[in-house]
Amino acid sequence: MKIIFIKKYDLKNGEFGIVKSINLKKSELTINKERSKTIKIKVSDYSNIELGYATTTHKAQGITIKNSFVLMSGAMQNKEMSYVQLSRAMQNCEIFTTELDLGESMLELLRKVELSRRKEMIRTLKLSR
């Protein structure tokens, strides 16, 4: 079972792990942390874990995974979000969308992916005027 740690303690917020075993007597999980060692945690000491099979684009920034499945749709789809979504996988990236978001011959989706919503610092804007 893949999990994600959602609050900081001795573990990194947003870090993924694989539950390798559960000791019901000790109420303890043995977890293989990604790119790291195996750890044991008491469930009573660490209740801030969730299933980690899916994550948001924002949480995915900076991570690399073997395969990704990307839902590209909606008003938040833009150049910057698309870059993060499509560049996480080392091997395979599968895109899922709706017919409405895809548009005729993928034109609607391409238009959204090309649209930049880059944010400027207010200081930068004042200096350039």
C-alpha cells in the first residue's frame, strides 16, 4: 500500500512510502521510504498519513516517479501546471481528459497548455514601469 505523509514530524511533508508490514500487536507500520531507508512508526504517534496513489500538481513539484497518470482538464490547466504534470515521469506518462476539454482535434487542450499564467512579483512590475 502506497502512502503519503501529510504533516511534518521526523518525516518530510509530502514524502511517499510503501507499507511493507503491519504489526497489529505493537500497532506499528514498517515503511520503505522512497529513495531511503526502511522505518517503523507507531500509528498512535503518527496519524497524519493518507493513501498515496494520487497527488495534486502542487505536491508533485520536485518529485520524479516511474509512471504518471495525468488528468488534464478544467480552468486550472495552463502552461506552468502542464509542465509540472507532464515532466514528473521517468518512463510513461498517460494523459486523461474529457471530450469537452480536448476539443476538436486536441485544439482546445493545446490552447490551454499554451496559455501562461506566470505570476510576477509586484516589485518587478513597479520597477519595469
